[in-house]
Amino acid sequence: MTWLVWRQYRAQGAIALALLAAFAAVILADGFQLAAHWHSILTTCSGNNACLQQQEPLVNGVVSDLPDISLIVPTVLGILWGAPLVAHELESRTTDFAWAQSVTRTRWLAVKIGWLLLAAAAYGGVIAALTTWWSGPINALSASAFVPGQFDTQGIVPVGYAVFAMALGIAAGTVARRTLPAIAVALGGFIALRLVVSTVLRPHYMAAVTTYYKVTGSFTPPGQAWVLGQGAVSRSGVVVAQGWGDLYPALPASCQRLLPTSPTGKSGSESAVFSCMQAHGWRGFATYQPAGRYWPFQGIETGIYLLLAAALIAVAFAIIRRRDA
Amino acid sequence: MCPQRPPGTLAAMKPQSMAVETHELSKRYRRVSALTTCTVTVPEGRVCALVGPNGAGKTTLLRMLAGLTRPTGGTARVLDGVPRQNAAFLAEIGFLAQEIPLYRRFSAEDHIRIGAHMNPRWDASLVRTQLTRLRIPLGQRVGTLSGGQRAQVALALTLAKRPRLLLLDEPVAALDPLARQNFLATLTAAVADGGGGLTVVLSSHLVSDLERVCNHLILLAGSRVQLSGDIDTLLTEHKVLAGPGDDAAGQKQNLTLEQMVVAYMGADEASGGKHLTTIGEGS
């Protein structure tokens, strides 16, 4: 059985490996350069935070977008390998050949699915590992590993995405029995779920922490925290996110008068406004997920996708076992 | 679960074992009945023709016997087991579906290796010898072979499983006369090699072809069995029915298989679905 899977996927597998090697070559070449640059910055600044904050972002141009490739890898796997896994064999009637051998349908599906999920996990894992390594200096300088976008390409979540996308493609192909609709479902379903999970669910895996501080001061959560919201809140509970435009109508008249007409120009007037706000009982606030929750969040999100993948695989098995061939 | 001998069969009196034995086997797809209370037997070692118009239920019956489709009623026993998804059962069955399913991008050699990995008994040399004899290239993608060559590859692969029951669904339908003849020659040789251990059920429209290779008949029409049994016995019986009477000299007309089959094909309509099963196993 394994030999059949090998024979069916060896050509595509070779292409996939070549693409992975190309990705790795670029990431490694750029990554070593990045690391060297980062070390020179560290030497120059020698622990001076202000100096570090004045540094320009570490990457520009095409290479900075390279890790985003890993965002589309799961979809591509699901479309090219997952969706046709059962559907194309049904369409070309090769199931009648495979199922006429001395192998049950269940075993046929188990071996195919097993190897392809393994391949998806490995592929997603290698890309994630390379991206995580490459992002090290950027994470350190910008403290951004927890931020959406970075969070999605690093750590273990890409493995969950890849396995889920593959499982979705397989299940869609098994239900639809045709490759094209299965591709549409795999593509649409994966993108929709990723959007819903990352924007709606992820901020609430654990109750966010809110810190209040003097509105005249400033506050940055320690480490690579994920700041969900920051701004000012009045004594009566009016919340204003950062930005003068939103702030103006919410302020008491006495403070409004102090607002500079061109806020960016006169910082002296800004501090007068803040002092006025503090006198009226305004506080600064920051709502965030602390840096220490990075790995628990990675684990929760990976777990969600793996559970959904398991459910989809169960559906595929139930259909293949029950449906007449 | 299933009675050893369906009531009314003469087989109960004979020691010969049955390769196929069905009792009121039925298959419904929602409102359509694909096969209705089909009770037939095929003794071991026979070559059975499965004939009937399109939609008569031939494919449904074969797929149920192969363990690919589940019946909605009745029982089937194949080689003393119930057709099911079980490696040991599947190893005994050689099933070749109507569309001659092969991986078009793979060569015959690839298929031979796949078969070797998916079957407990696998006679790779049989396929290679057979295809070399027929001058079919082993290393060429099967999608580029002619229809007749593809059918030969598929049949050789099915035989390489060393099955005890061969179920062939319209394997010659798409072939030209020469390819058809070659295909049936291969089949006949395989039966001869099997020494009575190989049973074949072969569906086809081409009764003239079947006449040469088959010695048993199942005739389906309108999802029901119209006729089944040993071909010679059936022909003799029908000759008796049609023959004597006004002809005092006892001059019996020679009824051909084709005439008999055609007469029964429309029987479903004419007899209002009356069950015309005639059983005469053995010879």
C-alpha cells in the first residue's frame, strides 16, 4: 500500500522538496546576514534600550515578505494533494483498481491519509522552523512574535494549519467525489476558518490583562506581549483609543481648549492636555496578552486545528466505509 | 444467516460446491430497484455468462459479489464466505470493472509492483509473460496503449491475484472483434490453467462471444433473474418446449443461445415481472 502512495506522489513530492530547498536557501542566506546585522547593532548599542529603539527595522523589501509564503503553503497542500486524494481516484475510477486488490477500503484510506498528513506536518514544520529561526532578531528588536502575522508563521501553529488544510481537502473530496468542488471548499473553508480563528477566537483563548496607568505617563507591556488595545478611559468609563480625532469630543471643555490645532507639532501642549485629563480623572490603559502566554496560545491554536482535522478525517472514513463503491 | 442451499435448487443433491450462491439478493437505490430478489447459484469451476439489457442489474450483482456494494436485502455467499471488506475475502476475488480502471500515467510494470504490494498471492511473472507474448510494452504508460491492450493488461493483472472467482463486468464491450477474441482466448486459457479451481462470471451483451467460452448462464432483465443454469441443459429444455407437437417425426429445431437469450430479454415486460428461474446445475 505504501508503495502505491510513493508511486503516486513521488513526482509531486520531488517538486515540493525542490521548492522547499529553494525557500530554505533564501531564508538561510538572508537569515545569516540578518543575524550578523543584529549582532553589530547589539555591539553598537551595548544594552542601551534607547539606542535599540532608534534602530531602523531590520528587513526591507522582498525578503521581509518571504515568511508570508508559509501562510499559503497549507492551502496549496490542501488543494493540490488533499482535495484529489479520494476525489480524483473516484473520478478516474482508479478506486475500482485499488479496491479490487486484497486491501480493504479502510486500509487503503488509512495508509494514504496517514502518509499525506505526515508529509503536510513535516512540510509545515520545516517551513515554520526556518521562519522562526529567521525571525529571531526581528522578534528581539521589535518584540513582535505574538503579533498576528508573526504569530501565524512561527512556532508550531503552521503545523496545525498544514494538517488541517490537508484534512479539509481530503474530506471535501470524499464528500463531493469531484476534485474541482473539493478544491473550492478546501480553499474557501481554510481561509474563512483562519480569519475567524485569528480575529475572533484567538484574542480570547485566555482573559486579556488590562493595566491602568497615569495618562501623563506611558506603558509598554514587558517582553513580546500582544497588545490588543491601548488608550485612555475617563472616570465615567468613556473609552478612547489612541488618536486625537477620537479623543476631542470625549474631553471636558476645559481640556478641549488646550488641544493644539496641529497636534503633531506642539508637544508642549500635548502634555498640558494630558495633565488636564489626569486632573479630570482620566487614566491610560493597555489591554494585552502577556508575553508568557505565547506558547500556551500556540498550543491552544494548534490543538484547535488538529482537533478539527481529526473530525474531518473521521468524516472521510465514515463515508468511505459506508458508501457503496 | 444464510441458508446453505436456497430452497428449490437441485444443487442440494449434488456434492459439487458452489462458488456463488445468492438468496433473494436485492439492491435498492432510493426509489429505483437495481436488483430484485435474485436467487442464483454458480458451481465452482464454471464460466458463467451474465447477460441482460442495460440497467438489468448486471453491474450491481457483480459489485455485490465482489464485496464493493452492500445488498439491501437477501444474502449472498461467495466461496463459502459473505462478500465483505476483508483482506482474506478480497484476496480470493478478481474483479474487473466496466471502465477497465488503471492508473493511466503508470506503466504496466508499475501496476505489477503495486499489485505485488497489495496482494498476498501475486504472480508477477504471469503478467510479464502474458504481456510479452502479446507484445504489449511493460514500461509504457497504460494511457497510451490501445483499448484492447489496456483490457489485456487489466485482465492479466486481475489473474495475477490468483483469484478463485473472477468477476468481469463487460470487459469486451469497448473492444474491436480481434481484441475481443484475444481477450477471450486469454480468459479461456486461464480457466484451463485453473484446473476447475477458477470460477468466472462474465457480463456481456455479445452473446455470440459468450457462447464460445461460457457453460453457465444468468439472464437478468428488469432487475430480476429471468433464467439461470447450465447452458446445455437450458437449451435442451427449451428445445423440448419448443420442439415437438405437430411435428410427428420429432424433428427438433436447434435453438441457439442467442435465440433463447433474446426470447427472454423482453420477458420482464411480457410476463409482468414473472419469475422465470430455471435451475440445472452440473451436466
